[in-house]
Amino acid sequence: MPYARLEPVFTNAMEVQMGSPYQWADLTLKGSWVPELPDFTWQDIHSKSDNGRYLAVVAWDISDNNPGFRIVVIDKKDKTFRQ
């Protein structure tokens, strides 16, 4: 059974601060099914499972001025996502 077509498109990628290895970007998902993701600030990287069922995107998680990351995994078969 084929999974929903879903591709991440990153735009406006910018360096977080001078010399940082990380960037932030706007994320748009395009495809036959697009989940309603939380309004996060995104990194401009993603990963897909070998079988194409899962798509993972990386969100910034900044609390108390301590930067971290949150991985959002999208299941294209069940049409769900989890953090």
C-alpha cells in the first residue's frame, strides 16, 4: 500500500547567530496529505525512513534561554505525527 505523498520544503534559512552550526527556517509540507503541525521554529533538515512511511523534521525547543531540539515524526500511513 503506498503512503501519502509528503515532502518538506524549507525556505528563508538563516544562521541562528554568528558562528553557529545551526540554522532556522520556515517549513512548508507539500503533498497529498499535510498534517497540521504546531507553530514551531524549524531547522532546515529532515530524514525519511527507508520504506518511506516516516518523515522526521527538527524543531527548535528553547526554554529558559537553553536551546534544544524536538524531533517531530510524521507517519504517512496512519496520517498522524508525534513529538
